[in-house]
Amino acid sequence: MSKNKKKDRNLQGKVLSIFKNNPNQSFNHKQIAARLDVKDTKTRNAIIKSLGKLCSQKILKQSAPGKFNLLIDKKNYKKGILEVNSSGNGYLLTPEGEEDIFVARKNLGRAFDGDLVLVYQFNRKKSGRNEGEIMEIIERKNQNFIGILDRKKDFGFVNTRGNKIHTDFFIEPEELKDFKDGHKVIVDFKEWPRKASSPFGRIIKSLGEPGELNTEMHAIMHDYSFPEDFPHDVINYTRRISTKIEENQISVRRDFRKKTTFTIDPVTAKDFDDAISYAPLADNKIEIGIHIADVSHYVKPNSILDEEAYERATSVYLVDRVVPMLPELLSNGVCSLRPKEEKFTFSAVFVLNEKMVIEEEWFGKTLIYSDHRFSYEEVQSILDSEDKRVTADVSLSGQSYSVSEKIYSALLKLNSYAKFLREKRMKKGALSFDRVEVKFDLDKHDNPSSIYFKTSKDANKLVEELMLLANRRVAEFIGKLKQKKPFVYRVHDLPDEDKLTNLQNVAKSLGYQLDLNSNKINNSLNILLQESHGRSEQQLIDTLTIRAMSKAVYTTDNIGHYGLAFEHYTHFTSPIRRYPDILVHRLLESYINNHNNINKEALEEACIHSSNREQLATKAERDSIKYMQVKFMEDKIDQCFEGVISGVTDRGIYVEILENKCEGFIKISEIKGDYFLYNEQSHSLIGEKTKKCYQLGSLVKIIVKKTDLLKRQLDFILSETLE
């Protein structure tokens, strides 16, 4: 190609870019020249020529004499939310049933993750996927971002470049103020001038030294829009709430203060939102009360406290702190079912016969007095003990102590009933994932000194089954009313069929059977999970099964809960930390009292908001765990560990260390001995010549190469494969 032709092609591309970036505007050749800062006659004539060519190619059209517009084929323009992934490329999220549009990093333009954008969709490429280019930013999701300040003499940059952001921010001299070089800061988006390579920003807050615990936890909270502090007006409003047990309230509540009542929670818990009461009745019957903090008594609809709780929608449990949904005065104080204190509750009460069949149920407002606060470890010790008066050593206290025979008997009976409920659920097809929770022992400086795994024992399952019972029966009570009522359900859709078929094929290659017959699939999945448990392929089977599952969400449209095998299910039992539970309490009270004026559309909007916030909270919690894992591995560079391949991509493999579950990445370029190709169906990298296979679930030995606290990332290299 001659120099002149190349020059003309480049100019034509620049002209077209102006129209693409302003798809709804028209321009004449003078306006184009001004935007390109062209002043000489020769180049102006070249612009006129380019406009003519683009018209002949049917890319532009003349909207008026001398005025040109982009010729828009509406079929090729899509509007949606941009999601940028860890590789820096993006996807336009399209309505359900349509294929998302891939947007390469170079085609992101000036858009950021989460922005509402207009995308021009190319013809389907050889890759077989739809591709596109950002044409217009309709609405920005985020106006501020986190980065590291790099101060120069008269200006600065905030380096926000990372997996999801492809630019940094220019900071003008007057915006630098006293912010320190090298600190992690929050920068507010000001503008992105047409000719500037970077957007202009304003620093609004310093988070501190990068890598420090507080700095990184604040950064995580900001990333997911979870404010740690409550506004002053919310705190002042909360302080004015009456915390007294009013006589007029006692008279309209069922009184459980003389019933044997206790709470069972993690040893570190500060908010206790559920308590259990137990009472033996005549004819070998028993009464079980599941009492939930009556948060809706204090959080009134449309109050500023309610608005704040709605916005947060959930408490967030980071490794070293809780970011609560409600101010501490409520969450850890008046609403918390602390021992030896009278508390207002909303309860589900069941009378069971000797065959463990529910003969009576009642839902309503109550007043309780908790006799004892148990930890899970204490209850487990009691359940394991053969002595009716004394427990074995309890880890949190380090000493033995006595419990009354009444409480001992209650715990044994409740444990027996919980096992009955669990067995019934499993027979009905509930799925059982034996997942391990990663926990940290922190030193006095909140640095991780060790990692341990939390597994679910009988004490945990006792509480879990009773909470599931209350949630299910409340949902059934509303769902089976003759006149249908708007309600908040917790639903879990059917698994992805293609992913289940893939799991079936992988399982078959490993010698397992998976029956995808709709009537047998759940039982078959449970058998597969049980048979693979403890074997080298467990990680592969568990991961592929979980990937096939849908996300549980809140909605007013009840489709049942697939994973629990319940036709009706809701969240009633944790209103201190989940906003949907507050809504459920309000709705249940309204329907019990025959108040039916409920706006279903507003309720569905609250469900969608709560589901989104819950998913963000889960991501924030994972990020905090990842930070602590990287922190824990900082002094282990060049050490060798055994691990299991926990993820495979076309860029490399993820490996989870067996002894501490810390996960790191091995780049495909650093896997020596062959050229490796990614096989999506088998979730593996396969050597082109040697046919050596690195598959999801395979055991390997790795060496820790690098730790990066800022990116919360571990880099490994392979040592050897374990057969």
C-alpha cells in the first residue's frame, strides 16, 4: 500500500471514529476538521473526500446538504450493561435468551465496568461469538474509583489500571492538595476531554498505605459500594428509638419467658437473631419455638433507618470485621437475643407428636427470655457427651461446666428431630454439598497466623434444620392461602442442562454414572457427590456440579427451591442481617391481621435489589478471604506445596494448595515441556506433542513464585504432577 493510500485510510478511520463516538449527531466537513484540529486546505479536501467515500460505502448518509450522519442499522446496535472480566475484555449483557456480545479491550473506548452503553455489533466472527465495539456511554455506573497516587511536580496520576479498568486518572495541580504520594486513594471522575488520553479526576479520600489491612478492607468495601459508617441522621434516629419492653406490647404478644430458651451461634457472634425454645407436652408431644428478633418492630417502613437498611440490604462479613446492615445499637443491642434479657420476637411455633409429625403451627409476635447463650462448640460437646450433667472440655472456655438436665434433654430431642428433618429432605432430593469454610486465626495485629477449616457438625445442622423448617412453613402458610398474596420467596431454579450434560460426560470418563432423568437427577447427583468424596477427582466433580447450579435469588414469583427440594421457601430467620427477612416479617404480620394492600411491583423491585446486593456481598467476602490468604503466603516464597487444579482457562491453570486452600495461578507460558492447548469440554490443558494433560481436579506440586497484596493474587510455578 502506498504512503498516500495509507494516509487516506488513516484519515478516513479518524473521521469515522467521530461519527461512531457520536452516533446520534450530524457533522459537516468544517466541524470534522475542527475536531481533528485540521487547518490546511489539502487535509480539509481529504476530509470531504473521506465523507464521500463513507457515503458510497453506505456507512454514512447525508441528512441535509453538507451534513452527514452515521447510517444506523438498528439491528446492529444493542444497549446494555458492560461487564469487564479479569482479562480486561468485556461483554455486553443482553436480555435472557440472547447471546452476550464480546467487546475486546481495544474496543472498550471510554467505557468502564458496569456502564450502560450502546454497542455496535459486528458480523459473527470466526470464533463463533458475537463481537462489538462501544459506540456511546449512556450512563456511568461508577463515578469514583480506587487507585495509587503518583505525584509529579505540578500534577499527578491515580493509577487505577487493573483487571477491570483500562486507564488511569489525570490529577490537576489544584486537586493534589495534601494527598500523599503512593497512597491508595478514591478518585472521582470529573470529565474525559475529547483530546485527552486519560480522564480527569478529583481525589476525594485517602485510604492509606497500600497493602495494609485497614486500607485493603476499606478498598474492598468501596469496590462493592458498602459504606462502613452510618450517616449521622440515621444514628440520631436510632438513638431515639424506645428500647423498653412496653406493657401495651406484652399484652398483644404470646409470652414465652418461662419456656426453656437458648441461642446457638458461632463463638465470635455479636448479633443473635434466632433463639430456640423447647417444652415437653402431654401424650409424648413436644413444642418447638423458633424465635426471631422482631426487627420490624423497630425499623418502620419509609423511615430513614428503613431506607438505609434497604440500600445496604445485607450485612457483609469480611475476615476481620462485620459491615452491618443496621446500626450497632440495634444489631448488637436491642434486637440481639442476648441471654438473661427480655426481647421482642416474631416466632414460628410447632407442636409435634411422638412420630415427629407437626400437628399444630402458629406464627406471631412473642416475648422471650433466653436462659443461655451457647456456641456451636459447646452444643457439639454436649451432644457428644454421655453425661447428662457435665460437658467435655469446651474449646472456647477450656473448662468443663454443668448444664441442667432439662437443657441436655432438650438438645438431644432437638438434635434427633433435626436429623429426622434432614433425612426427609435428602429422600425428597435435596442436594448435599460438603463444602469447607476457610477461617483464619488472627494475631493481635490482625495478621493471619494460621488457617483452619470450618466443617458442619451436628450442632450446626441442628440449628440449620430448624431455621429451614421455619422458613419453609412460613412460605407454605402464605403460598397456600386460598387468595394469592404477594410475598418474598427465596427461589432456586433448575440447573443448566448443557452443564449437567458436560458433568455427565466427565463423570462417565472417570467411571461414574449420572442419571439425567428429571425424576432421578437429584438422587443421582447426591450419589455422585458421595462416591467421589475423598478421592482425587472430588474437586473436579464438586466444581462442575456447583457450576451447573443456578443462583438462588429473591422474587415474588415462586418457582420453588431446587437445591433444598422445597416447593415453598423464604427467608424469615435473619432480619438483623438480611433486608428480605424484614419484608417477610412485615408481610406475614399484614396477612395475619388481614391487611392486604401490598404493592407487588415495589416488592419485586426490592427482591431484585436485595439479590444484587447479596451477590456483591459474597464477592466482597471472597475478596477479603483472598487478601488474607495472600498475606498468609507472603513469607512462603520458593516453598513447595501439594495442590489440586481448581480451574483451567486458555491462559493457564489455577491451583488450590491442599493444606490451606490458598489458590494461585500458573501462566500457560510457564508450563514447560510442550505447547499446551485448552480443551473446554474436558476442562484441561493438553500438550500438543506429549499429550500431557493438566485437568481440573488433578493433583500437582507447585512452588510459590510471587505474592501481590494489591491485586490479591498468588503466582505459582509447577514443580511436578502427582499421579
